[in-house]
Amino acid sequence: MLRRSLASLGMTNTSSRHPEPSEASVRDRRRIKERIMENYLYLIPALPLAGFLILSLLGKNLSKNLIPVIGAGSVIGSAIAVILLAIQYDPENPVRQILWQWFSSEDLSVAISLSVDALTIVFLFVITFVGALIHIYSAAFMREDRDYARFFASMNLFICSMLLLVMADNLVLLYLGWEGVGLCSYLLIGFWYEKPENSRAANKAFTITRIGDTAMLIGLFMLFQEFRTLYIPDILNNVSQHFESGSATLTTIALLLVGGAVGKSAQLPLQSWLPDAMAGPSPVSALIHAATMVTAGVYLIARMHGIFVLSPEAMAIVAIIGAITLIIAGCSALVQTDIKRILAYSTISQIGYMFLALGVGAWSAAIFHFFTHAFFKALLFLAAGAIIESLHHEHSIFKMGGLRKKMPLIFYTFLAGAASLAALPFITSGFFSKEQILGYSFGAVNGNPILWVVGITGAFITAIYTTRLMVVVFWGEEKTHVSHLPGPAMTLPLVVLAILSIAVGFIEWPHNLMHVAVFSDYVQNVLPATVERENIAPPLVLQGIAIFMTLFGIYVGYMNCYRKPIWKANNYQTPLFQSLRNFWFKGWLFDDLYNNVFVKPFLFITTVNRKDIIDKIYTGISNGASQLHRMFSVSQNGSLRWYIGGVLAGILIIVTIQMIV
Amino acid sequence: MSNEQLLALLPFMVLAGASIVVILMIAARLSHTAIQVAGFLMLCFTVLAMGYVRDILPQEILPLFIIDGFAALYTGVIIFSVGVVGLLSYIYFEEREENPKEYYILLFLATLGAAVLTISRHFVSLFLGLEILSVSLYALIAYLRNRNNAIESGLKYLILAALTSAFLLLGMALFYMETGSMEFNAIGQKLAGSDPGVLFKLGLALMVVAIGFKLALVPFHLWAADVYQGAPAPVTAFIATASKVGVFAVLMRFSLAVNLQQSEFLLNVFSGIAIASMILGNILALRQQNIKRLLAYSSIAHLGYLIVAFLPGTREGIEASVFYLFAYAITILSAFGIVTILSTRMKDAEDLSVYRGLFWRKPLLAAVLAVSLFSLAGIPLTAGFFAKFIVLLTGANYNLWLPVIVLVLTSVIGLYYYLRIISTLFASAPAAEPRHKPLHPFFHFVTYATLFVLMVMICVLGVFPGPAIEGIRQFLMIR
């Protein structure tokens, strides 16, 4: 298909006669290049969609060797397409492809159209590339599962929806992708549906994110009411003429969008679903609940930045949400014992950093942190999955231990990811991205020292729990026997991700140290530059403090866990500390809070209204209808004279009415 | 009569020839199969003839007929319905009746009657068409004369039809007295400008009886359930589709010619009839256990819906009604097709218990029936939904709020009994009965294929109604 279109384009090129390379022919060539890209844009989401269709329709009949070929192959295919697209991409000319008109009704006209700019490419790259690695990993990880095909079908559908989400250029299509990823998240959290707690976790995730989705939907309605369009570029271009800065309507819209983002990205107050979502298989946690879907909220806010720029209140709220979430989740991560829950809380906390960055207007820094986080967190989840599988599905870190010697490859890759998570200075990608966020949380116009202090504290906590995780799992005595080591299909993605976790940081240095800013240059056409305050503390001092806090956190973690295992030491046995630990362990008791405030009153109302009062109306109608049926059935008595009587009565009535009138 | 006029009548002549061909074939003692095939070919020739004469339309054959796009559309629906009915008839009659052949004479005669109605522009042709249709139907309904209800229902239809025909004749006489003409257009011109006299109104009221009887509208509906139940299943399908299409076509043409909808009184009478039909039809069907009777009541309700599209008396109304009739014909044909194919030698498959768990035994048939019931109920993505929707739209555009509201409310009631049957289809299956080997594998296959095609048509019309609407519009331009 592609080749054919290339050939046909080649023909048009020769037929348009330009004997020597004039300016026009250069322009021509560029135009043709664009057209090639436009021609295969649809392939990016279409390949995983095709994979989904094949696997879900024929899944039961396919052999175990063919399923991963289709499942992973489709994602690898779209990853290749994305890379080709990225190579050809010209920042001056964002690409757009209108596939077909979805529906149109008066003002609202919605096309199935894809468009690609730098922001989208960053997301596309992460989704397809990390997605492809995770699919390769899953091919080995899920091989023994009964529902091998169902797993890949859901994963492919997820990739397709997520790609639609980031490629959509109107909010309706974006919302389709948004709900699609929510659906797939639900399906995959509850993948092992036979265990009731897994289904419950899936329901919880779905319900809580629905709350955010509803807010977002209302936001979309309001946007349409204001702009009479849901085409994103039109909204962003017109917003500044349409509204004054700080307009109440705009702030409401922005906050409703934040509501959606908060639900999807597991931020306060809708964060409580993500730790339970770890019930899904580890590749799912890596792909959906670390690298891609949970960052959809970040994408949404970044995509709609034009609205947020004009609403300082909404920006401030986003920053505050991020700041509080990162601390709360960090504290919870400190005391968890389940390896995946630690990583889940850490994800919430890291997305908190992204929200903080968005809130202070450091758009590119937020996206950069998303970029690095996707690699190292996916790596950590995949490595954790490998460990869990090798240890007979053991999740508790205190039953692991001593894996450094037993599983050296996992150890080194995990170390790379953990170092990046802890933001070990200068050699890890996490450092570069987090450093930017911390710097801007102080230095940007919307930033302030409090946010910075919170961020630094978060970095300190991150370093502690990361070190604790590393030390407990990999050092000390072996507590559970390692049954087998993961094969090459699982280790290869780990190695690639480990290299990337270290390396991708080097494309963006703190600007006072070295002038390398590949990433922010790349997205500068899409996202506004961060405005900085003047007369603030020299960045070097701030960076020094941040580095010191990280190293200090690592030291504290090391001392506590390696020297004397932390929770066994006597000085932590006081009741106060125990209750604090319990409080953190249960995620600051948000579940209990929501249970008492929302669930129980709701259940109470439903119990009171067990014999639904409103239902009475409907049962009344149906009883009345049955009654009428019985009455009129009498008329159908089969007697001919009665029928003739009916006809005559009819004509009499009509004639009588006519005479009267 | 010019050549072109004669040519324009070609399809009707082919149709009339079909009966004669069948008679001759019976005389030559040819087999049922041969007659079936020949009959089907004659219908195909009719269609070809319609295509052939299309370019010379419209043709007016004074004073009796007018052949225009309007007539072509309604005739098309009739021919389509009869084609399906004919296909369904083979197995049904082959298995039940030692003399199945004469059936086809009557069927084609009835078709001719219905088709003549669509082209008549004169009371004489109207009456002739109606009587050809009715007389054939008397015999068709009672065709399986050994059955319990057959003669009874045939007689009921005969007596009631005769009674209402008498009213029709009286009505025509009154018209003639008032206007001195029996031509629709002439009557319309006489009436134009002047306030219609009392005789005219009375005549119309009497005609309403005859039309209401044929369309089974309340309060002239009482025969419907008994006749639907007593008649052989393919004949029921014919009554439900072809005969009603023909009568409705002539009603539409007449009312357009005399500007019937201008008269507020008559508008109110028809609204009242429509409302009563919608309510009573649906309520009577509510707890009905016999599927043929249930479809009879459902057809009463559906004709009520159709009258809502008739009320405005505009082009849109005609478009909506043609589409509605077409969608309704496909749907009801597939429903009766299932009844036909499931019927046993002794008894039609009319009891709901026959359908219990059908899906687990014969998934294709259950799917066809389910789709057709969904379409009758007006569930989106089926032809029935869109048909009901454009009827609603037409009604709403002309501020016919009361009928429109009743339409919506009674549709909800209707949902109950359609869904009741559908849930029966999927109920747990009774013990599987031994599979009979089909007696006529080829016709068995053809019947199945026809039903499948009907199901696909229902879905396609529901999803892409645009081309069909466009086609209807183009035909209506030929006037």
C-alpha cells in the first residue's frame, strides 16, 4: 500500500517538470514528503486495531506461537511507523489526516482525523516503543496463561485507543480514546477475573475514573457552548480573543478538565484506585498504570495549555494538587510491603511532579518527566514482574531478599531504573527531568518557595523508599527460592529500557550547566516556553540542595534498611509511629473516608428505598396496560355479528360527529 | 389508446398473464415445481417490464388509469412482497395440500387487484381492483379447507368485505350525486373553492369504512386477528403486505386529488382512527400468546403509525409512507417467513411455545425473527426504526402533536410484547427434537436464503437509509 502510493507519487513527481532543482521543486519535494506521511498516518492506530480484531475474533483458533506474533507485531509495526514519521517530521508543518467525517449536526462537526505535532510525537514514541517492548516481554510472561489471546487483544485495543487519544485533533475523538483506554484498563485490571478481589479492583478503577470523566465531559460541553467547536487548534487559537485572563467561565472549564485529568492520572482526590489496579498482570501495570494511560491527564492539560495559561487559579490548583499528591503518595510508598504497590504509589507521586510542573507553567519539563518516567517506571514494573514470577508469585518485598546474586541481570536493570527514580545526580534520566521541575517550581512566575520545598521533600522521600526497595529486595539473605530465571524475550526489553532510563536524560541538561536542550527545543513549537521570575536564588544553590537531599535520602534509606532493618528496630515500635505507619500503609485512609462519606450513605439510601417509589409509577402503567388488554380482549370474541356491530358502530360514530360538526 | 399508453400497461398485462400461464400449466398437468418456477419467472418479467417502461412514464390512460412514479413505487413494493410470498408458499403448500397449484392463480389475481389499485384514478377502476383483490382473498384465506378455522375466517372476511364494499358503493354514489363525476381529479376540481357539501362528507365517511376495513384500522379491525390466524401463513403475509399497500396507495392518491387533508373534519376523523389504532392494536397484542394474532394486532398498530404520515398530505408524507410501507413489508414478510418455515403439517407455528429456545436449535431463523421483531419495535439500526423516525419527523413538522405523542407512547408499550417473544427465543431450550430431513432441499435452501436476505435488507435499510430515500424521491418526481 505504502509502496504503491510512493510509486504513484514518484510518477507525479516526474510528470511535474522541473529540469533543475529550483526552489519550487524543493517545496514540491517537501510537499510530497508531507503527503507520504499523511498517507500512512492512519496506519499507526490501525495496526493495533487490526491486531485487536484478529485476536478477538479468531483468538481461540490461533496457535500459541501466532498470537504473540500478531499481538506484538502489530505494535512493533506501528512503532516503526512512528519512527519513520518522527524522522520525516517537520516542526514547521504539523501533519493532519482527515479519514472521514464521523458525524455532523448543525454546528458540531466531528471528523475522524488525526494530526501530529511534536507533543504528539513524544507521546506516540513512548506509547508505541515502550508498548512494543512490553508486548515482547508479555509474549514470554503470559505464555502459560489460558487467555493468551484475550490478553493481547485487550493490550492491542489499549494501544489503539491511547494512540487515538494523543493523535486526535478534536475533543470528541480524544474523548473516544480517553474512554477506550479506561475500558481497556478495566478489562486488564480484571484480567484474572476469577478472583473476586481482582474484579473489585477493576470496578473500583473504572468507577473512580468515571467520576473524573464525567467532569471532563461537562467541561467539553461547556467548551462547545463557548466556542461552537471542539476542534482543538480552533479552541486554542481563539481562546485569548474569547476570554480575558482569569475569566470565571474559563476557570470552570479548566477545572472540569483537571477533574478528568485527576481521575485518569490518579491524583488527589481520585488517586485511590491506582494501588488496587496492581491486581492486573505486571505488563499491564507497566504499560497502562505507569507509562501511558495514567499520564493521559498530563497530556490533556498540556494539550489544552492555552486554556490554562489564561486561568492562573486553575494553574495554581493543578500545582497544589500535584504537590500534595506527591507527598502523600511518597509517604505511602515508604511503608508498603507489596513490591507492586510501592511502585504504584511511586507512580502517583511521580505524576504529582508532572502536575506540579504543569501547574507552574513548566510545560516542557512536565512532558520531559513523563518521557523519562515512562522508561524507568516501565522498567521497574517489568523487572518486578520478572521477580514475582520467579519467586512463585510472591509480592512481599520482605520475603524476597538476596536477589543480587541470584538474578544479576534483573538486579542491574532494576538498579538502573531505581537510580533513575531516585534521581541519582548526573548519571540518570530521572535526575535531569526532576531537576528541571524542581528548578521551575521555584523559579517560574507561577512557582514559589513552598512548592519547591514540597518538591525537595518529595525527592528526599523518593530516595528513601527507592533505596529501601532496592536494599530489601536485592541484599540480605535469600528468603524465597528462585525457581527459574526469565528468558531472553523478557530480559531484552529490560536491557533496552535500562539503557534508555540512563541515557535519555542527557538530551536535556540544566541550562546553567551545559547548553543541551534537545527536548525542549523539540516541543517548543507546541508548548509555550516557561516564563521565569527574576531576582531569585542562583540555580546552582537550588540544584545543590536538591542533590544533597537526594543523596541524604539514599543514605537514610541505606542506614535504616541495610544496617538495621527498618521496621524491626526498637525505636520505631512506639504506638504513635505504628499508627502513623498504618495510616500511610492504607494510603492515608482515603478508601475508608470515601467509604464512609459516599458509599455507606448511598447504600443506606438504597436500602431505605428498596421498594423503589419511582418504580410504582411504572408498575402502575404496566398494570394499567394489562388491565386495558383484558378489557379490550373481550371485544375479540370471534362472533361475526359482533364484528358487524363494530363496523356499524364505527360508521355511526363518524357520521354522527359529522352531523354535529 | 396510443402505443405508449399500451406499453405503459405492460407490467400489469404480464401480471394478468401470470394467472393465465398458471391456468394453462395446470391444464397441461405440469408439476407444482414447474408452476412455482414459472410463477417466479412471470414476476421477474413483471419487474423487467417495469424497468422497460420506466422511461415513458408518466402515462395517463383516460379515464381509468394513471401510471406514474407514485404507482411504480407502490406496485414495486407489492411485486416484491408477492415474490417473497410465492417463494415461501412452495414448501408450505407442497407439504399440506394435494392441490397446491390453483393457489397460484388466486395469488396472482389478488396481486393484479392490488396493483390495479395503485394506478387507478377513477372509482370504477378502484372498485374493480378492490373486488379482484377481495374475491381472490376469500378463496385464498379458506384455501386449506380441511383446517378448523379456514372456512370460518374466509367467511368472516367475505361477509365483512361485502358489507364494507356496499358502503363504498354508496359512498361513490353520493360523490357522483354531488359532483357528477367519478374521476378523482374531476371531483377535486369540482370541489376546489367551494365548501364541500354534506353529501360529499357523508360519502367520504362511508368510504372511510371500506378503506378502514381493508387496512384493519380501528374500529373496523375486528376481523384482523381471526383472519390472520385462520389463513395459511403465506396468505397472511400477503394480506399484511400487498393488499394493504394497494389500498393505502389508492387512499393516498384519492386524498391528494380531492385535497382531503384540507378538511379539518376529515383530518380529525383520520387522526382519531390513527390514535385509536395505535392504542388498541398495541394493547390487544400485549399478552397475546398466539404469534399470528399478535402480528395481526401489531399490524393494526403499524397501520395507525402509517396514517400519521398520511395526515399531512404532502410530498414528505408520501415519501415517509412509501419508505414505511417498504420497511414494514420486508419486516413482516420475514416474520411470517419464519412462521411459515416452522409450521408443521398439521398446524401453523402460531403458539409461542414453538419459539421457546429457538435460538439454540435454529440460530439463523431465530436471528431473522429477532431482527424483524426489533424492526417492528423500532429499535435503531433496523429499517423499522428509521421508518418510524421519518414518520415522526413528518408528523412533527406539521404540528400533529397528539398523534405523534401517541405514536411514541404506544411504541413503548409495543416494545413489551416484541421483547417478550425475543426473550422466548433465547430461553433455555427444550429437549432437541429429531431433525427432519428437508423434503425439498433446493427450495428449503432458497427459503432460508430469502429470509437471510430479508434480514440483511432490514439492517442495511436501518443503517444506510439514504439511497432508498433518494430512490423514492426520484420516483416521485415522475408525475
